[in-house]
Amino acid sequence: MLSCRLRPIAALVFVPIASLLAGCGGGGGGTTPPPPPPPPPPVEIGPGPGPAAPSIPAEPAISTVAARAAPFAAAPHRDSARQAALDRIDRFADDPPGTEADVRALLADFTGWVTQDPNDAVSQAGLAAAIVLAGAYNAGIDAGYTPGQILGLLEPVTQIASARPEGGGALAPAMMRAAADFPRPTDPDFSSADLQIGIRSYLLPALHNARARLEAVANNSPGPGIRLAEIRSHRGSCYAYRAEFRALSGLLRVAQSALLQFCAYQLNPGDWDWTVPAGDRDGDGDGVLGVEEYLPGDPFGWRHPSDNMQRAGGHMRGALEMMIAALGEAPDDSLLRKALGAGGTASALAKLRDLQEMAAGEVRVQIVHEGGSDGAGSFTTRMSLRRLWDAPVDDLKGLCPTLQPVSGGYWSALPRAPSDFPRPQIGGLFPEPQPVLEMLATGPMYIAITHDSVERLTVIDRRAGR
């Protein structure tokens, strides 16, 4: 992560799964929409559905107790870093941990270095990364995944960090290979509750501790122009300043936002069989599929009684603010500026500010679509992404339309017309829902959103060969 070999960083945004499901809502046809469903009764996921466990329970694999208790930086050194820590971070990019013992060793090394010298900023960054890795590992083990499934996901991540010659072109295939053996929601033994409990109990607390470490370095730094570390490579030297630690903390807030959104809704399908063809789900033989026919029954889709979505929105907005501040103060010889390349900072700042505007309230966006019955097209409409977080729906199924089975293509069932969507304004996401509903009713295979410098933010892409 602290390497002059980093490539330019693209604009960062997590589009929650809930936003795609929310795209299945809206009203039409001039009929009175049904009343919204009552709030669901409490649905527990083990210790509880809140954003993080009040205390970390006994960890199932790797203890992070000593690492989390290691001291925080109070007065980070100027232009000084332990070379062993720099070498360990660089080695991690080229040779990520492949066993549980490797993760333990990584955590032990950085815990020892931070304990010896809490004001070594690079060691603090390494410890933050090791704590997150151990937290993710514990969460996966607690949910029933194998060590190989969890550690296999590191390969594509480290390709980004090391910027190997194969670069981004190999990233998508690597991600697909890594995820091939990972349990999926359609697997018969998948339990979202188990994974949510693991995330809540082990990974979210790890992210909180890691962020606190990075922010202690940034907040206690002597100033924005003070070098905290020099990182050498065959391409020359670059430097870590306060800005780098703020940017890393912002990235962790993006991760917190995504995980909180995943934990916000009940996703367990029970004994639902996802392999049944859509045409065979028409139980009453009327030629159309009600939501109760093509999705698992209650409590699937219910929102847990927690403020996870509201917290997720706060983290996303805070992350964008933090990354904008980091780029704004990064000196010319900083790692951030070097990674972005000539002219990259201005472009990145523009994208981050436009993403910030999208996350803050209502904006006008262009929606581009391809592959539906009407071919390709685009239109401009208003969108309020913040509604997804600040006023989340209680039942995702209440946003989904009546469908009609179809044959061929990528869709086995599609809405017949905008009037098949039951909720006006698609849960508030689109204040002017009609053009969105008309587009969704055509069965598009590609949908992307553009707002100023944020171009073609893909929502769905099911085109052949993509």
C-alpha cells in the first residue's frame, strides 16, 4: 500500500445491492399504490443486528487482542520509518499471506514494531492493515468458510498494490478465479446471518481500530508538509505525509459503509431453490409472477431493526470528505500525487467532489441503457442517493414488480409495463420515476449513471462477453 509502484486510483464508490433492488420499485398506471408494509418484527442475527458488537467475542482463529491494545501514535516521527516495516509491506504486495500462520506472523511483526515505537507511522499503517486482515479472516472462519477461500481473495487485491506488468487487465479474471469457490447467496447452505454475525463481531471492530490508528497518525502529525516516511524504489523516492494516512482512513470508511449495508437486511433465503425456472414458479397459472412467487418469503428482504443504513451513509459521506481533504493538501512529491500521475490530482478531485454531491442530496443524472426491447438510449432525471441511507425501506420485496416469464436472452422474467411496479418514486431514489420505470420495463442488460465528471457508473451489465 505504501509503494511508489501504485497506479492511478480511480474514483471510489460503492453502489449498494439495495440500490439495484430499489430500481425495481415505483408507481404507475394511474392506480393508487398499496400502502407501505408495516415495519418488520425484530429479526435477530446472533448477538444482535447493530453496526458492531459492543465487545469483541473470543476470536475463532487469530487473536487480535495484543494488536488492538498496541499504543497509538502521539507524535509521529519526521521523515523516519523502520526499514523492516517498509520491506514487510512491500513483500506483502508481492507475496500475500497464504496460510493462517502467515497472517499470525504478519500481525505479530507489526504489533511488535508498534509496541517498540508507537510513533513510527509506517509501522502503524502496517499494523492497521494486519488488524483488518485478521478481522476479515476471523469473520470468514466464524461464518464457516475455509482458510483457502478467505486467503484466495487476497490475490487480486495485491495485484493492485504491486501494479505488476499484467496490471488491471488481469484484475477481473483474478477476482473471478478467487471468488469461484467462495460461498454464494444461491448456494443451498449459504447463511447471510452467519456472515453478518462474523462481520459484525470481528471485521467491523477491526476496521474501527485500524481507522483510529491511521487517524492518530494524521491528527498528531506536525503538519501537512512534514514528511513522515521516505519510500524508495528503482523509480526513485516518494514520501508519505499526513495526507496519505487520511486517504487510507477514507478508504476504510468506504469499506465500513459497504459492510454496514450488507448487514442491514435479512438475506437468508431459507430452503428457497434458486434453480427453479421462472416459468415453473407461476403457481396460480395466471401467466404472471407475483413477488411472493419469484422471491423467498418473509423475513427475506426485511430490514434489521438497527441504524446500519444511516451509519453507512454517514461513513460514505465522511470518506469522500476525508479523501478530498487528503488530495487537497498532498505535496507534489507525496505518494498520492505520484500515484495519480501528472494532472491526475485535478481529475481525481473533480470525481470525488461530484461523488460527494451525489451522496449529499438530490442531483440531476444521465442514465444510459442498452439491450432492452427498445435498444439503447439515455435520459436525464433527478436522483436522491441519500434517500437509500437516510430513509431506508423496511422490506426490499415491497419495491419489486410483478413479472412475466419470458424465454431466451439474459432475463427469464421481466415486468410487462411501468404499472407493474408497486411503489411510487422507487423508494424516493428517483423523484421523477416514470422514465426510469419505462426503461426498466424494457429489460435492459446494461444500465449506467453519469453525473458531471463521474462517467458511466455501472449499475448492471449483463451484455454478452462483458
